[in-house]
Amino acid sequence: MTLEAVMEQQALRLANLARRVAEVDQWIQVLLDWIEAAAQDLSLENATDERAV
């Protein structure tokens, strides 16, 4: 395999890895948004419960 072919193969691997990292980053952001929304819901429930007492 020529050096050029090896470099091209490595570039493709790097691009694939970058896509995977971006996908994982998107999923992490979705999970963080979900956690934040759940925390806000719990906060609102606790505030409502405290007023009812």
C-alpha cells in the first residue's frame, strides 16, 4: 500500500470518527435537556406540594 493510500485511509477513518463523536455529542445534549426538564418538573412538583401543606 502506498503512503498516499494509507493517508487516504487514515483520513476516512478520522472523518468517520468525527461523525461518531458528533452523534454522541448530540445524544449527550438530548439527555442533558431531558434531565434538565425532569429536574424542572420535580422542582415544580415540590413547590406545589409545599404550598398544599
